[in-house]
Amino acid sequence: MRRIAFLFIVPVALMLVGCVSSGKYKVCVADLADAKKTGSVLDAKLKTAEADKAGLKADLAKLQQEKDALGQELAKAKGEIDAKSKTVGELETKIAAADARIKSLEDAVKAKDAEIAGLKKEAAGLSQERAKAIEEKEKAIAELTSTREKLTSELKEEIRKGEIAITQLKDKLSLNLVEKILFDSGSALVKKDGKKVLDRVAEILKKVQDKQIRIEGHTDNVPISARIIEKFPSNWELSTSRATNVVKYLQEKGVDPKYLVASGSSQYRPIALNDTPEGRSKNRRIEIVLTPYEPEAVPAPAEGPK
């Protein structure tokens, strides 16, 4: 561009030489020199500007690279932040679930504490009840032992002869009387000598409290004879009738009937073998069994029509 301007100026100047005076010519030459000088200055400034432009472009390219790098780092950082946010969200969810579980377990612990307290209270009550029950049982056994000792002392002659046997197993006292001491063979009526024995037994039993007095009739396995079969069709009737008559007699002698029970077991609870006379004699017996008394619950009366 500068060279074109220069080539244009020179011909114009030559054309003017022939037409102007030397003074004007000098002025033109001077102007031309100034123009050249100005053109050189402008060329230098242009080069400097272009150099500055190139530098600026280089800086721009560098900054663009830095920007791109920063953009990549920003994208990476955002990705990491998103990942961390997701992780934080998951952890917060897990923490919330753990808090709920902890609350549930704390409530369960409180409920268990209440249950334990209730069980301890119940156990304490049961311990007291158990202690009371043991005390009452020991008292009952002691009373039964006293009754056994009295019966043993009162009936020592019959015991010596083997007609009566007395046994005690904890809170159960049994008085075993062989048939011949109370009844004639095949009879359910208490004979005179048997009543005398029962009189002595009744004197002791009527003082007994809170004991069931069970009168059990037992026979051997010999079938009922034709002589009494109409009255006692089997050993069931004979054993039950004998027990019932003993109960009635004891009641007459003052034993509280609410404690008395009559039962017959026929031949089915032997205490000896029935293949010898001695064994059959032992099986034909009346047992008076004392055990703890358990009164039956009385049902509430039915309501009448309203």
C-alpha cells in the first residue's frame, strides 16, 4: 500500500516540475521528503501494531486454551460435585433409616424394660405365693404326721396283728384295714367289732381339718357267689357298698361329711397276688386315704327371668 502511494506521488511531482518555479519545486521536494518520513513512521507503527496484534492473538489463543482447560476442570469438578451430592444424599437416606431403626430399638428396649419390671414383680409375687404354699404344705404334712402318730398309737394292737397298716407319703396318709376286721365274708354291713375300730378312728378323723377322707373298697378276684349275687351282682357293687357303709358310719360318729368320699375299685387295684389265700386276704380291704382337700368351685346362680 505504501509503495503504491509512493509511485503515485513521484510522477505527479515530475509533472509539476515543468510547470512550477524553483521555489515551489523546493517546497514540493520538501513536502515529499516529509511525506516519505511520515510514511516510514507509519510503516514502523504498522509493523509494531501487527506485531502487537500477533502477540495479542497468541495471548488470545493461550487464554482460549486456558479457558478450555478451566472448562474441562469445571466440568470435572461439577461431575465430582454431582457424585458427591449423590453420595451425600444416599448417606443422608441411610442416616435417616438408621435414626428410625434406633428409635424403634429404643422403644423396644423401653417395652422390654417394662416387661422385665412386670416379670420381676410377678416373680416376687410368685416367690411369696410359693413360700406361702410351701409353708402351708409343710404345716399340712406336719398335721398329717400328727394324725398318723395318733392313729398308730390308738390302733397299735391291730397294727401288731397285721390287721391294719398305716403309711404316709408326704401329704398322703393311708389307713389299710383288712376285710375281716370290718366285715363278714360276702357282707357289706360293718360288724360290731369293726364298729369299735371305726369308733376309735372317727375320734381322730373328726378333728382333722382341710383333708379329703376317701374311703376305698377293694376285693380279690374271686367271683361273687350265688348266695349273694342278687344283692351284689359283681365285686363292683360289693366294694362300693362296703365303702359307702363305712362313710355313713364315720359321719354318724361326727366326721364332717364334706370331707368324706366313698368309692369302690372292685378287684382292679390289688396290692398282692391273688393266687394265694394270703394274697387274696390282703386285697380284700378298706383303705382310708387322707389327702389335701380341694373344694369344688361353686357355680354362680343362674339369673331368673327379668
